[in-house]
Amino acid sequence: MFRRREPVPFAFIAEAEKFRSNVTPPPRERATAGQLVGRALIGLTVVAGLVGSVILGMPAMSADQSPARTQHSEAYDGR
């Protein structure tokens, strides 16, 4: 296997944990009214879609207990 002949300085790894930048990031931009309204509409659309899917899926999830609603073919005589 190939070995490096020069020593690899690992001191920079230990110093990296202590390093603190003196550069402060710029302040975050405030969202405009249009952006806030857009986010609210997207949120309402997602919630309405979830609620609608649950409402439309309720008949499929319910266990039907009434035998009057079962369908049988004409060849089935009930025995």
C-alpha cells in the first residue's frame, strides 16, 4: 500500500472546533404581505386536501354491518 512520507498535520481539526468567526451574517429579510398570504393559502390548500381525502375516504373505511346493502348475483340463491 502507498504510504505518505510527509507528516499530515491534524492540528487544524482540533482548532476548527474552537474557531469563531467575527463576521456576522446579514439580517434576515422580512416576508412581504404577499408572501405571507401565499404561504397561508398554500397551508390552507394542503389542510383542505387532507380533510377532503379523509371525508371522501370515510365510506371506504367504514365496516358495513347491514346485510341489505350487500350485492349478490342472480345465480346466488342464498344457500
